Amino acid sequence: MHLFTDTPLKFAFSRTDFKEDTLKSENDAKFGILGVPFDSTTTYQPGARFGPLYVREASYNFEKFHLFLNKKFETCLYDCGNLEVVPGNFHKTCNQLQSVISSMIKKGITPIVIGGEHTISYGITKAINIQEATIIHFDAHMDLRDSYIGEKYSHATTMRRIHNQKPKKIIQIGIRSCSQGELEFAKKTGIEHHTSLEIKEDLHGMEKIINHIKGPIYVTVDLDVLDPAYAPSVGTPSPGGLDSLELEKLVFSLRNKEIIGFDVMEVSSTTVGDITSLNAAKVILDILFLQ
């Protein structure tokens, strides 16, 4: 039983209840969706609290067969509902999030979290042992400020707080906006970053970098990694981003990797069929199809 959750619309292809006897073997991949409708530090375009609802709705637009991978959807997936957030209170929300993520992990379920603003990723990683993990961070922004508008916990400081947890490595992908201080901090601490321009000029090179990663991986995707043409409904859209197919190819590079958790954040869609929620649902399904 997961405390602090309710039961909204379920993600497509998810099973209704977690039962050990439904698994073919103990080695079957088991993933659990958790929505976190929280957006209290958003500073530009609000609405990320609606992300979990509209990403779930968009998931029903896709087939249970992946043409590019020539594969049926067979991953063992559960939808655990939404976290009961405390609007305006990041710390209480974070504590409840840690509790639920820890409960999922104890049941052998790898967490998939739909946001919500990017601060949520900090609460997830606090519940996961990331000291031996590589963090793959898809984003337009570095999110490495130590504080933003006087706040230590903000959508603009998320990766700084995760860096403080001492993961094995952080690789940032799609970057095209940062402060001078963030860039200096990344260089000083060995945080690897690859700009959207670099990726567009050599997509294959980025695929090779991901392919060569060894060990456990946590993936965090801020949908503003996509150009606003493909994801206009995000907290902080930034021109010059990746297109949908480029992101999909990079996700495919995660094939046969040990994914210990992933999240898709900053979706602020408020209408059915919004292209941002469609792309967010597609990212989640692409990763699941690889399992």
C-alpha cells in the first residue's frame, strides 16, 4: 500500500494491481508510474501540476506496437496514482514523495515519475541510491544555481541539489541556457554537458557517449529539452532545442542499460491533444519499450 497517493486516470498499458504472481519470473522488469502534480516554484509559465493528467491522457494515443523497434509492449507496468502534494510546501511534498518512492523500490518496482516541476527530481533521487549511478539529464538549462531568487530548492537549482548527493557522474544533454556561474561550476566539478547545437551537428557522437555508460543510470527529462515547436507547454521554453526524433534516437541509446528510475518533468499542458503531453508520453513509452 502506498501512502499519500490517490487514483486518477491510469497510464496506457498499465496493469491495475501489483501482484507478485502476475510476473512471469522474478527477473521481469517491473515499473511503476507516479504522478506528482506540484508546481510551486515555477517562475515563467505555470501549469506543471496538470502534467500527470494530460500525459496519462496522451498515452492512449499510441499503439501497443513500436514500429521503429519492431516490438510489442510487454513491459510489466503499474500505475500507482498521484502523490498527494502539499501545494506551496516543497519540503512536505518532498518527504511524502520519498516515502512513496521508497515503498515502490521495496516492492521491486522501478519508479517512473511524471511532473510537475523539476524540483521533484530531487525528492526522487533522495529515495534512490544514486552514489554509484550516472545521472542523464535532458534539459535546455543546467539547473546548477546554488539558489534562485533566494530559494535553495527551485526548478533552477535541481541539479545542484542532486549533485550534492554525490552521484557517480552527471551528463547533461541539450543544454542551451545557463548563467556564467553555472558553467564555471560544471567545469570545476566535472559535470559533463552537451549543447543542443553540438548534438544537432553530431547526433551519432552523442549516441555513442550514452552507449558507453556503464552501471546504473537515472534519467531525468525536462521536456524543455525539446524546441518549443515540439513542446510549447513547458515551464521555461527555450528556442533552439532538439526535435522529437532526435530525442527519440538518444532515448534508444539507453537500450540494454540498467535504468534505476526516470522522470519526465515540466509538462504544463492544459488541453487534450497538446503536443507537449504527447511528446512526454512518447518518451516514457520509448524507454519502456526498450525494457
